[in-house]
Amino acid sequence: MSIDLLRAIKSLEPLADFILENDVITWTDDIITQPTQSEIDAEIARLQAEYDSQEYARNRKAEYDQLNQFEMQFDDNRDGTTTWVDAINEIKARYPK
């Protein structure tokens, strides 16, 4: 995902009123201090870095969601196995922090 101009402005000034058309910002709110282009660019970079740094978590969650974890835990408890722990550790190894 690429962080866009709208998301950056909303992050900097959540209550600001503005119109964004063809990447041109028209501010309709005189109360707030409008962020500069360099502040907006820096916010885009910050939000993108934050999003990118969490890729491992998104990948892990997608794989965790495919596991039937409660059944795996029940079966491991009943059978004395470690199937669930092994599956979780394998996913963590594939997508390290």
C-alpha cells in the first residue's frame, strides 16, 4: 500500500476542512495552521515507514487466521503433541520481526 496525500493531511490535521482534487489542496478552514508541503511529505514518509515496518505482522495474521488454533490446542493437549506450537513457530520464523 502506498500512503497518499489525503491520509497524510488527515494524520497531520484530523479536523481540517479542505478539498483535494488532482493532488491540489484547497484549504477551506482558516482556523488551523496549514501544514507545509515539506511537513506533508515528511508525514507521507513517516506513515509509509510505519506501514512497511508492520508487514511481518500482517503476514503472520493472515497465516494465523487460516489455522484452526483452538482445535489444534485441544488435540495437542489430548494427544501430548506440539502441532500448534510448531505451526506458530514456523510462521514466526517465516515472518520475523
